[in-house]
Amino acid sequence: MNCAKQGFKGAVRRMFMESSLHTGWRTSEEQHFDRDGNLTAHYMRAPGRPEIRRDYRYDEGAAPADPRVRVSQNADGGRTETEELPPESALWTREGLHDVSFNAGGAKYAETTFDPHGSAIRTAFRDHLGEDLSELHYTCDEKGNILEAREAGHPLAWFRVTFRYDGPGHVLEQAIFFGEDLQHNTVNRYNDQGDTVWSKTGDNPPAELEYEYDEQGNWTRQVTHHSLGADEVRRRIEYWPR
């Protein structure tokens, strides 16, 4: 994960974020980036809970060097990423699924295959013996954005999600189905900076968001107004010197 993929503009060195929910719950996060824009450390803190820290390493080609992920090249020019999952994993997601999680069924490994253009084709969930437990199948557009992800491979595999995007790749609509029955859909609107300003899920009242920005065009304050009140997030962003 790097600055650009997270929507940051400019040479971000460090980002510190504090979130205040309408319930009074407060959390904080901290991210560090190298001069190439690669995320090197991520801290998450919440009252009464231990700090969570994850460090990131990269190989000579600036690809993430995660010991839990093994990458192999396929004969057709594509690649396969085999991720070792934490014990008793119940839910799994990956970049491109926009925080939608699928049932991993306690799998030991998640093996994702990509075509020669880098678009995801399939994820196979496997046990410690390498036996398939279930699968996800993807349909992608020409940019590699996932249009649909659907479960397959076991009798209860009825869950699927679809996405619709605008030109820059923001998710305009996300719909979750169980079989052919729509469970709920979320519709989003964005401002000129590419940040969400309106979001509505199903029949629920919409959430409206407002922002304050720094000179680089990154937001430093976000307020989300919803039916239960308002949530506020403040960010302090430091940049690498030119």
C-alpha cells in the first residue's frame, strides 16, 4: 500500500489521525511512508486495548516483501499470490474488494491468481493439506477494477458483491447479494478532490461528509453527519522536504 493508493497527494512522510465517534469512542492511527511513497509502518490505538503495529518491507522492485505472502509467476505471464492466514481465520478481504469480507472458513491459505494484465481471476481457500475449501471468482474491467466477486465451491456459496465505478475508479455503487436476493446496496457521491461527500445504504438516511484541506489538497478534518449524530476525524500530515 502506498500514498497514491490511499488517495494522498504530495510526498507524505507521516500521517497522524484521531477519530471521535458520536458515541464518545476515540481512536487514533499513525502511518509512516518512505520517500518513494511506500507505507513502512502503521499503528492503531484505542483506549483500554494494546497498540497494534504492523511494519512493511519491500524488495528491490518496490513490491511488498511480506513473509506471509509467496508470489509465483505463471506460464501465461500472470502470477499467483499465496497468503498464509492467521489461525482460525473466519473472514478475509484483499485490496480491490473495498473492505468487503468473505468467509474464509478457517482456511490456512488464500491463493489468488492474476491474469497477465494484473487483474484478479480467482481466490482459492485451502486447508493445511492444500485441499480446496471454497473459492472466489472475479470479474474485472479493463483497468483491473473488480466488478463482481462471488463465492463458489461449497453448498452454501451464495454470497456475492458487485461494484460500479466512475472514471477515476471511485466506487459509485456497491451491492451485496445472497443468491439472487439483494441484501443491501450503497450509493456514493464524491467531490472534485475524490473524497466521499454523500453515501446512502438501502433505505437508511444518507450520510453527508464535509472536509477541510491543507495546501497539498489532502483533507485534515472530516465530519460525517448521519441519523445518529456526527463523527469527526482530524489528520495531521507531515511531508518529506523537497
